[in-house]
Amino acid sequence: MVRPSVIVQRVLLILVSVCLSVVVLEAGFRVAHWHRLTQPDNEDHPVYHHRLKPNWRYPQHSPDIDTLATTNSLALRGPREYGPKPPGVRRVLMLGDSFTFGVGVNDGETFCDLVQRRLDQRQAGVEIINAGLGSYSPLLHYLALRDLYLPLDPDAVVLWFDFGDLQNDFWYERNVRRGPGGEPAACDPNYTDGRFDRGRYLREHFALAKYINNKLFRTIQKAQILGWRRYLLIALRGGSAKAAIANLKGQERRHTDPLHYDQLLMIRDRAYLPEIERHWQRTGGYILMIRDLLKARGVPLVLAAYPYGVQVGPDQWGKGRTAFGFEPGITYDDPFPFELMAGFAREHGIPFLTTAPAFAAARQEPLFYDWDGHFTPRGHQVIADALERDPVFLNLLKHLE
């Protein structure tokens, strides 16, 4: 008969062995996947979900990008500072995500910088403030505008809508902590559906937990949606299960909301229009909250949109597009996403501008990075050129005179 003390010793030995194994595995994954653990682009924030660091340098690297971005003391793009507004100066605040921020270009090359220089040459007395931040969408724009940007005293706001915003709002809404009236008070990434998200905490702070989640749990989820046979065939061909899920149609989609896996659902296919319109109700509601917040201060809002490379030409965003389920050599130029936005803006009295025609006219040039998909420096020039002659933007500037 084994003595109790021996059993305790064996149990302790097993526990110590397990703990040491976990520590060794964690250390190994941290060394092997250090670049995936670090967050060079943003930090979690309990109110605004994530923010950039102020006065920071952000190297931007990808297979076709090697640039540097900086932030000022307010964590806004570029070195230019924005203190109390000088007399006679009018400010136009540009809200947007990584395309507005200018991932892929250096300071001075963003369309906000280009527009600013052209206005300075005309001595227009207008400051363009680049408030773009990666993965921001109308919900987060509302929170940041309410607390961080209204104190800058903007005279007008342009909201650059990204077609990926539909999915971002879908996920961020689960992190919302609401005020007494039900309004969004904060968007805390560590809370999901009102409770502290232990799983996310582990994934964000431990490489082993992140690896197990990505390689095991998410693999099982994708295989259940696609079916194990189809999933294995895709894996053997070196394809993307995420892209295959994004392209599911009809009865194949019964196991999942397409927005779960499809960041660019809004531009994929008119067949998805019922789902797109359903989710647009959420995002449109946040846009109206931004409008009403500004309207109370007498500040006009303009809603603006730009295309993705797949909407512009068959060779734009040529390689990276396949990971998102878009076919190479095809232009997805159905105008329904822009029509949806234009109709919404018209219904709610919001001026709307689109740069899609300007991109279409310049489609023979490389306007989007081949792998990364963000604007090239030439793409930013196309937007700046479009704004210089766009009647909606020109009317906005005239309103500020």
C-alpha cells in the first residue's frame, strides 16, 4: 500500500513538472514568435479600445513596405502639434482608420499632409488634423471625438469610412460598457458582453495561450463551418480557410454570420446585401451619433469613402487580396457599397463624397501596395487631387471662410 506522503510527493512532482513544461514552452514561443507578441502599433485602452503612444516612432514593415511614422504629443500622426486654436484659424478634423493614418507612407506623404501643404500655399488659414488610427470605426470614432478631439475645437469633421468598419463595429460593440442612459460610455477590450474576458487576457499576455487558440480552437471552429473534408482539402492545397468561409453562400452560411470571418463583406457581392444592410443599421447608428454630437456644437460632418484595390483594377492589391477571398485578375467594381452609403447620407442630411471615380481614372498606376493593400504614396496623391476639385469638400472649405 502506497503511503499518503508518497502520493502527495508524486502529485507535487507532476504539478512541478507541468509548471516547468509550461514555462519552457512559453519561453520558447516568446522567442519564436516575439514579433507577434509585441504591439508596436497600439496599446489597449479601457475607454477607446486602443490608442497609439504619444511622441513615438513607428517603423512600418511588410513585404512591400519599409517606412516610418511618428506621433505628436496627442498621439496624432506626424510631428505637427495642435494646441489652442489660434485666432482666424479653422480646423478640419479627418477621422479614419489606417488608410487615413497612412500606413505604408512616411510623414508628409499622407493625403492629409498633401492637402495641408496645398492649403498653406493658398494661405487659407486651415489646419488639417489627421486623426486616423488603425482599425478605428464609427463606434470608436464617436468615443474619441467626444473626449479627445472636440477639445481641439474643430470647425468641420470628415469621417473617412472604411468598408472594414462594418466588421469592426460588430466586434467592438461586444466590448462596450454603457452609461446610465444606455449610450456607449467606453469600449474596453478586456471586457466582453459586460464581463472581464479571461480568455483574451491570456491570449494577449501569453504566447502559448495565443498559439493554442489560433492553431487549435480557431482551426476547429473553421473546420466545423466548412466541414472537415473541405477544410483538409483547402489546407493541403495551401489555401486560406478564412477566405473560403468569406465566400460561402446560401445554405452553406447557416452555421455562421458571414461578418464573423469576412472583414470586407461590404464589398464582396451584392448577394450579401441583406446581411450588409442588417449590420449597417449598427454602424449607421454610430455615424448618426457622431453627427448629433457635432450638430450640438454647430460643427458640420461630411461622410467620405474610398475604394479598396480590388474595386479599382485587376492588378491593384494583386497578391494580398487572395488571403481575403478575392480572385486575382478580377475587378469587383459593383457600385452598391457606395450607393448604400450615398443613400444613407442623403436620407440623414449628411454631405457625402467618394474618391472612387478619381481612383478609377488613375487605375493604370500602382495605387495600392501589392501585398499590404494600403495606399501607395501615389494613392494618397489621388485622394488629395480629388479633394482639391470635389464640390462637397470645396463647399466645406467655403463654409469655413
